[in-house]
Amino acid sequence: MSFTADDVNAIQFDNAPFGRRGYAKAEVDAFLSRIAKTLAGRDDLTAAEVHHVQFGRPLLGRRGYDEQQVDEFLDAVERQLAAFRGPRRAVVTAKVHEH
């Protein structure tokens, strides 16, 4: 599945299950904003950055976003960015070598 900036802006995650803290919501939301901007052509987030992102935990007694849902979404975004960036780089490289 390919995501658009609007898809990313509309995504919603469940709270982490009881007994788990999950990911800090503000950190995830900020990262989602970067993903949306990248898909809209206003940022340059890479698949590697998505792969290596780490989120903090919410304050004790609070529940953040469900880790599994966030991770599954980010895996799909990573695949999309890798596929999007790969062929584009090849085209740019080909043009450079033509001159």
C-alpha cells in the first residue's frame, strides 16, 4: 500500500494495552509530521531514518501509542520510501553519466 501525506495526517493509533507504556505520543506525532511532509515533497526523510527511529516512553502512569501498530505502520512507510528513493536515484545517476 502506498501512503499519501493525507493518509499519514489521518492515521490514528490505539493506546498501548494496559500494563504497557507504549511510545510517547508527541514524539510519534512529530515524526508522522515529517513523514507527511516528505510524501508531500517538503522534507527529505529517508527509509533509513524511518528504520532507525526510536521513541521515548510516556510519563509513568500514562499510556502512549500501541508499539506494534506504530512499528507496522513505520515498516510500510520504510518500504514505500525505499522503493520511491531507489529508482529515483538511479535515474539521477544515469543522467549524470550521460553528460
